Amino acid sequence: MRAISGLWRWRHNALRRATDLAEAWVALAALLLILLLAPVVGALVGGATQDTLQESVREQRAARHLVTATVIRKAGGSALEADPEASSGRDLRTQVLAQWTAPDGTGRQGPAMASIDSPQRGDRFTIWTDPQGRIVARPLDSATAATHAVLAGFGAALLLMGLVEGGRRLIVWRMVRRRYARWDQAWERAGPDWGRTGTGS
């Protein structure tokens, strides 16, 4: 992008090469693409992701139910584990054998993760189930969905910026290689005695 700062200076510079001006215009075009296109792409991707995730939030909230389960006994051989869906890794859960009533009214029983340090028979805790009473993960919340959408938008904008900058560098690299090839051809035309004309050697 340094070439842009010299664009005005190169307008009437006798030492300016055509490739210098071309590099400056390529850099200016890349900068304009980054400044104008990256925010638009980021907003579009973020908005589309937000719509999709919020729809998923609504579907999950409609299909998942919070029910109260009762501990029958602690499941054997299960140590405390961190809840992978908790916002902090300190939310420890213990595997227990529990019973609960499904949203359709049927009684269910099976292993479940309880957020109780020392579960005893009769302790109550909440779990998320599907309409048939099978245990499922808690539904995605709106704030988390919005955060994911913002990150997706930023990621798309950064990806576009990287692609534009990579394209600019590739174009400039090809221009420099072409310039060096022309210099090599000019040296070959000049021959090994360049600069020695008239010396008699």
C-alpha cells in the first residue's frame, strides 16, 4: 500500500516507470475494494447467519422442553465432569440415574448429567428433552446466536481482505518478474561490453 502515497508524486516524475504507476493503481484499487467491499460482505454474511441462527433458536425452543428429573442413584464409575455447554468450564455435572416425565406425559428413566456435587436419592434437577422425553442438549440462546453471527461477519470481511491483499501481491509479484525479465533482455542486447564503447578494448 506504500505505492499509493507516491501516486501523486509520480505523476510528473521523469524517473517514474510505467510499472511504478501500475503498481500504485493496483494498490489503490485493492485499498478501495477493502474499504468498500469488505464491510458490505461482512454485513451480508453476518445478517444471513443471524437469520439462520435465530430461526434455529426458534425451532430448538419449540422442540425442546425443560423438565424436572429426580435422582434415583448416582451412576457408578462416573466422576465429576465439566458441562461442555456451560459458559464457564467450572459448571461441574455428575452422571446419575434419574427419572422424569416426558412432555407427552410418559414416564422415562435413564442416565443423565445433574448439576449436583453430591447427588442423593430424591434430589431434583432440570434437564432438556425432546417431545418424546429423550434427553437433548439445551437450546441455543439468542445472545449466543448473535455472537456467532457477528463473528461470521467479521470472518467473512477478514477473508475478503486477505483475498484482495493476496491478489494485489500476486499481481505486483508478476509485474516485478516481468520487469526483471525485461532488464535481462536489455542486458543481453547491450552485450558484455556495455559501457566500454570507444575505449578501444
